[in-house]
Amino acid sequence: MILHINDIIIPQERLRYLDDVKVREIAESIKNIGQINPIIVANKQLVAGLHRYFACKALGIEYPLVAPMGSDAKMLDEQDNLALIEIDENLFRNELTENERNHHIMVRADIIARRKLYEELGEDDISKLKKEKAYSGYVKRANKAAIDSLANVLKIKPATVKKRIGIAKKLDDAGIVNEHRNKLNAKQLEDIAKFAKEPQKAANVAKELAERPYHKRHQESAAKVANDSSHVIRRGQNLGHQASTTKRFLTEFYKGSEGELKRLLEAADNIAGALSEIVAEHKAKQDVQ
């Protein structure tokens, strides 16, 4: 579907969900690997993809990838594209468990690596080369390119991406059920992965950790986060960006009375000011430490 970005209608109520930080993250992803997820519209009105819309706007893309809502969206039929859409939607969500994040990263890297391999060799050459030693070299290069690309999008080190993929694969191989894996933190998943060659032992340890009372399982990590000034600073800055974005879009799009707009802008200013004070306080703590 071809539609100019300025012809896409943004429902007024959608703007309150805009996250300026997420817009920048998605824009970086689009800049590096292209727009994989389409903006979903119905009668030119945006249905899904608010952050993708503003990311494309920020990059100056006039004709973004757009798909109509419903069965007409033929371009979404490809299995890998569907997987990538779901993964990219989820990877920037804070509510993902460590296990889910590892799994998403593993699947995304696998899809990108396979695509790079097909782009370089083509289906016929892959079939011919699979039994030759040279093929493993192509696979390694494709895997490395996929890991580097994903690390760049997520703003983490390639070694971290590789580590997360390794943990996910080991736990898959050991047959650890997601019911248990999703209740564990990053350190626990890493420890269980060390027993991957002893599946029964790994399963028992995972079950034991997952069935511990919630408060005991997370007591230590919760205390650490509460005292982690870096975490507070990051969250405060992110929320501050959101408050600034809210002000900008209220000024541009709000259709209520001037008095209501003034009150809303004052509320956003108060929130931004309070967040700045919190961030400054925790930065001062870091300086003392």
C-alpha cells in the first residue's frame, strides 16, 4: 500500500501514548536495517505503529511501509516477517522477562542471519555448498553480521547479544519449560545454562528456583535496583523526555480551550521539573560515591 506519511491521520487520543525515547530507538533501528514493521491503517487512519510513524517522520521518510488493517495486508503473510514484527514490537518493552528477551534476540538473530546468507549465496548455491567446508565460513559471517546488527539496534555489546543467544539455545536444548524460565532473573538463567548437558539436573534447579516464594526470589534484586542511582537516573531522564514530548504535541495538536491547554502544559512542566530534581539528586549521590 502506497501512502504519503502526511496523509496518515493520527487519532487525537493516540498521542498520549507517545514515548519519545522509543521513537528514537525505532528510528535508529530503521536507519540501520530498514523499516521491517509496517504502519497499520484503516481508511488512512493510524491503527497501529504510532512510534514507527514518528520515527519515519524524524528520518524524513515520505513513503513509509504501510499496510491496511485486515486480510488485505498480503505483505505480512511471510512467516519470518510476522516473527520480526512481533519481536521488534516486544524488544523495547520493559515488561519482557529475561527469558523472553533472550528468546526474542535468538530468533531475530537467526532470521537476519538466514536472510543474509540467502542474499549472499542464493537458494541454489546454498543447497550445493551445504556439504562443503566453505559453507561453514559463510554461516559464521552471516551469524556475526546478524549479531553486530542486533547489538547496534539494542545499544549493547555484540558479546552480550552472543551470550544471551547462547543461554537461550542451551536452555532450549535442555528442555527447560518456559513456565519456570520466565520466573528467573538473568543470573539464574545463566547458572542453569551451565547444566545444559545434564538436562534433568537443569530442570530440577530451574523448578526449585521458580517455585520459591516471590519475595525471596526477587528480594535481593529489588533492593539492588532501589539503591541503584544509575537506574533511577535513566528512568528519570526517559520520563523527562516523555514529558517534553507531551508538551510539544499538546501545543501542536490539542483542540481544547486555551485554559485547558495552559493547565496541561503547566502539569507537564511540574512533572519535568520534579524529574529533573530527582535525577540531579541521584547524580550528586554518584559524585559522592
